[in-house]
Amino acid sequence: MLAMRNDDAPMPATSVLVLGCGDVGSAVAHRLFRAGARVVLCDLPEPSHSRRGMAYTDALFNGTAVLEDVAARHVADLDAIRALWSAGGAIPVVTLPEDDLAVALRVDAVVDAIMRRHAMPPDRRALAATVVGLGPGFTPGINCHVAVETQWGDAMGSVLRDRATAALSGGPKPLAGIGHERFVSAGVSGRWCTSAAIGQDVAADEIVGTIAGTPVRAPLGGRLRGLPRDGVMVIAGQKLVEVDPRAAPRVFGLGARPRAAALGVCRALGLEAEG
């Protein structure tokens, strides 16, 4: 288990379970892997994350995914995780029950990067000596041991040991001056169907998919940055489509906020990360 120094700073974790393979969880797993940790990434089967060019989400559909030169591979069981840890070269991604996974692997730390917008995160402190919470709703000593701030601002990426993370507020950071207007949210729950692809150029009002048979159109012209995988179930209200309107769009690789959160996690766990 994770030992503690006299100054209450954690000794470096060697095995870490990261929950959530969206852009934030994927960035955390990427940085932990680069820092030398044995990391395993866990999510639900067929997740509806949209920023797939910035995440390992597609490993759960294609078997493998690469994010800034670090690969992730979908594996099915504990033996396969341990084998991949021994061989190195890729991060295992699984859809196994997270509580059972943490106990069976006896991980040193759990990082909750599910990034709930409104629901209160559960208390998972029984699963590991150090549980790190990311996103709104985390309070050290209540439902995590330590938290990392993920809201935009001067505190983004800060390690929090004696106060809660900021409540959800404001909106997305503007790109080329455009904030909420570059997104389309699902109007209803249902199965998402699309033949479009991350990185594809779209025109304003172009149909990029359907949900429950209703067309979903690009809100403006630019490049598709957010787009759930074809065939997944989505829920009403979730962000479904995102268009990057910049002249030099960035739709692949680690985003600024996920990168800051990932570096904060490394600091919280006493690990040094590259970059």
C-alpha cells in the first residue's frame, strides 16, 4: 500500500487505477505511464465520450488507441493486465467492475476522473491508500484523500488536501472567441448514429449524425473535435458534437485542461511526469 512520509506527502505510487477514459482520465493515465507507474484505465463498455482524438476511448472499440506516442490496449481480465504491466509498452484498458479491480490488483492509488458534472462522487477511500478526486464534488476527508482542481483559472491543476474542488460554474473556455455556441447537446436520449469522424471538416448546419432518428447538425463551420462513437447510447443533455472553429484547430493529443489535471495527479502521488 502507499506509504506516507513524515511530512504527509505520499511516497511514489507504483500501481494506479484510473477511472474514466475520457480526455481527462486518458491524460492522467498517459502521464502516470510516462512517470513509470503501472497504470490501468477503467470505464464502462461502449462509453459515449466525445473528444476521442484526445482520449483512449477508441481502444474499447478498436482494441488499441495511441495518444501522443503512448499506446493503450483493451484487455479482458486480470491476467492480461498483469501481463501487459510486465511487458510494458502499453496501458491496459478494461471494463471490469472497478471495486473488484482495485482490490484484486491491490493498487496503491485510485484516481477518479469520471468528471461528473452534477452527481456527487461516491467515497472510494476504502479501495486504496490514496484516492484522488478530479472534478466538481470532491472534498478531501469526505470522498477522497486528495483532490486536483480541474476548473479553468489560476488554480487549475492544483493539489487540494484541505479544501473541496470548485463547484461547476461558468462555461467552456472559448476557442476563437466561441464558447457554448460550438457545442450541440443531445436533445433526447437514444442511440447515436454517425458516419462522420473526429478531425473532419464540416460546414455550419451540416448533418453529422442522428439520435433516435432526429438529425444533429454542426452548429458552425470548422473541424469536428467532439463526436461520440457511432452506435453508442447517449443521454439527453450530454454534449454530443463539438466543432473547433480556429484556423489551426487542435482535435488530437492532450488538451490543456487534461494535461494540467494529469500533472496535478502526478504531484499528488509523488511522481514526476515528463512535459
